[in-house]
Amino acid sequence: PASTTGLAALAAHAGHWTLYGMMILVPLTGFLQVSLYGSPIGLWLFSIPSQFTADKVLAKSFSGFHDILGNLLMFLVAGHIVFALIHQFYKRDKLISRMMP
């Protein structure tokens, strides 16, 4: 909201951009992890064959990176929900109603 200024506004912008980045990086690292294991990527009715030579060591690295990013994404989503509820019920600035179409 316009009433958010200074450090809070900076944190809100950083949080939003971090969420966007995680929504790209988590699936990308998951794709690389599975591909580097040499497995096809299953997508409902079809699958994409691995485009990489199997490399278990590199695949395990991406697996760890994917896990860390996934946990960070869950933490960011939970924080996002908490701050939206704070705006709605503590600050009473009707943030959630402004998000509705």
C-alpha cells in the first residue's frame, strides 16, 4: 500500500522479487536434477527425454540446491501470507480486498 514506506517498502519489494525468482529457480533446478539423473521428465500425457548425459554427482548437487530453494520458497510464501493477514486484520488497510478482481 501507499502507506508503506522506507525499510518496510524495500522489504516488500525484495520479498516479491525473491518470490518471483524462486518460482523460476525451483522448477528449473528440479528439471536439471531429474535430467542429470538421466530420467525423462513426465508431463501428464507425455514425457520429455533427458537432454543431458547422466551425471549423478552433479544431479545430487542440483538435488540439494533444489531442496534448499524449495524450503526457502515455502518460508517466503508463509511470510507473504502472514504479512497479508497483518495488513488485513491489524493495520486494517483493506489490502486483501484491493487484490480481488
